[in-house]
Amino acid sequence: MNAVDLLGNSRRFVLFTVFYNARAYYPVLAILFLDLGLTLDQFVLLNLIWAATIFIFEVPSGALADTIGRKKLLVTAAVLMIVEMSCLLLAPRDGGTLLFTLCVLNRICSGLSEACASGADEALAYDSLPVSERTSSWDKLLARAMRWRSIGYVIAMILGGLIYNSAPLNSILPADLKLSENTAHRLPVAVVFVQALVCLIITLRMVEPPRVVRQGPENKLSDAFKLTLQTARWVFTNPKTLVVVVVGTAIDSIVRNFATINSSYYRLIDLPEWTFGFIGATLGLLGWFVPSFAVRLNQRFGTLASLSIVSGIAWIGLAGLIPAWPVYGILPAMILMTTLGFLGFTVSRALHAETDSARRATVLSVKGLAFNLGYGLFSFGFSRLLANFPAEPRTAALLGALFWQVPAFALVMVALLSWGKILLKRTA
């Protein structure tokens, strides 16, 4: 193995993160499941199953990545992505128990895939960088990956939104090739299936970098669980990592929950389905500028101050959702969604700076576990909140849930940020 092989991992990491994350069904994610025949409550429940799967497997997968190799976990993630897309392609519309079973299997495979990829991709890329300049090189690589992922989102969002609607497709197709609505609804999934195949090719070409491996029983596959416990204990006893993970979890859970139901909100504010992809594409374009601002934000203000700014922006976005202004309600939604990029950069930068190579993937998996546990619990709470509002009028439940999450988020963030500031001052 030579330095050139390892430098190639940077390019492979960027390609993988684009094809793995910029999925063409994202602009229609909620309505895709609803149009298959599920209810909104069932869809939120599926997200809870997805989060629970990641909660169970996130950290063990990180420990495995640190013991048997990051490349093997990434290849597994790509294979599971292929399986999860196959489930949606085969799921029958209004198929009752069979439909729900395949959707559950889709969410489980998706969660397993996310667990395998989470941390392993960044750890492999980070350890492939020259040791003498890893911190500065990682800032540049992560920013480059985020920018290319933004371009991927632009393409995927426009494509997914357009091909989900059969009307514009049929207007340009010959009469004998007209697509049914059900077929058109599967097209974004088919595109992501192809992306999964590309991810598999990319991961098979990755090169496992040499890494510092701790001597002792942790080297054995059977003792990966011990590495998991030791690393989790370190993350939650180190003040810097503890504050980053806990505060980051609180912000991520509420913003990511909205990201999964945003297409239902878009319907609520009277946006036609064909615009959903263009909205996602606009968010992708905004994401191109996020890394530059995120770098400056973190370098100027530090981690906790940056998290405070991100939480403030998120609260403004959440509050702006409540009126559900027709069409113009998209503005607070876009403000809210851009915070995910800021948050991801800030948390990743802080954790990499505190972590050594031997447990890097495990630390990132602990972060992923915390984030997905928070997301799962919030999704469950949001689903219960939806159930407590009347089903009629149709918009009552969603509007009520959007209202009550705003004061709750404000109270939680004030408490957590105050706690974080006190804890970091005590240990300074």
C-alpha cells in the first residue's frame, strides 16, 4: 500500500457520500409511503423502527469497523441499501399486511445500512489523510464532500420530484408508453436502487488504511462489545464530547423529524407535488454555501457558541412553520433544513479533534446512536402528539403538533446550553 492509494480514498469518500446520501426519493419520502397505502401514524412508526434499528446496531457496527476494518462495513452498507430499495420496488400498493411488512423490512435494512456506514466512512477517509496535517485537511475534505453532496441533492431532488408525478412524464411519452401513477411512484426508488449499485462498486474499490490498534482483547471480534462500552464511557465522561453529543442530539432530533415529514407539510401549504424536487434542489444549492460559513463559524466562535447559533436558527424555522402560510410557508422550512448542514459540520469537527484513530469509528457510532435514539424518541412523541389531535379537519393534527414542539424545543435548548456552558467552564 502506498500514499497514492490512500489519497484515492478521499475521492472515493466524496463519491460514496454523494451517491449514498443524495437519494431521489427524499423530496417525496413521506407521500411515497402514504401513497402506497400507509397512514401518517404508520409512517412515523416506521421511522421509529428505523431509529430503533440504528440504536441497536450503531455502536456495535462502529466497534466492528475499528476491529475488522472500515471497508468491510461500508461494503455491507451498500449491499443493505440494495436490499432496502428492492423492498420498496416490490411493495404492493394498498397491500395491507404484506405492504406494511415490506415497509418494515425496508426500514430495518435502511437502519442497518446507516449503522454500518455511519462513522466508518469518515473514519476511513480521516485516517487516509497525511498525519501531519489531518485537522486542516479534514476541514477541506469535509467541506468538499458537503459541497458535492449539495450538487448531488440538487440533481436528485429535481429528478425525484419530477419523475414521481406521472402527468409531466406522460405528456412527453408516446401513447403506447404511458406510465401508470403506481409505476411513476416507483421511479425515484428505482433511481436510488441504481445509486446503491454504484455505492457497492465504490466501496469495493476503497483501500483500508493502516490504523493504530489497541493491544489487548479489543482486537478480537468477540470483544468488540467491550470496545463499545469503553468508548461510550469515554464519550459520556469527557466534557467536550458529552456536551457536543447531547446538545447536537437535541437539535438533530427535531429538525430531522421535520425532514422526514416535510412533503406532508408542503401539501399542507398548498404546494403542488412537482415543486417538491425543486425545493430539495434549492436546499442543495444553499448547502453549497453552508461549509464555508460553518468553517468560519466554528473557527471564530468555538463549538458551544456555534451550537447555540444553530439552535437559534432552528427555533426561528420551527416558529415560522406554525402559521402554515400558503406557499410562503416554504421559507421557514428552508431555514430549518439548512441547520442540519451546520450541525453536522460542527459536531464532526469537534469529535474528530478529540478522538484518536484506534476508536474513531466507534466514537462516531456512539454519536450516531445518540442522535438516532433522540430522533426515535422524538418521532414516537410526535406520533403520539399527532394521535391526540382530531383527524378532521385534515390539517388539525399536523398543525397542532408543529405548534407544541416550539416551546418545548426552546425550554430544552436553554437548559442544555446553560448546562454545557457551566460544565465546560468547570473543566477548563
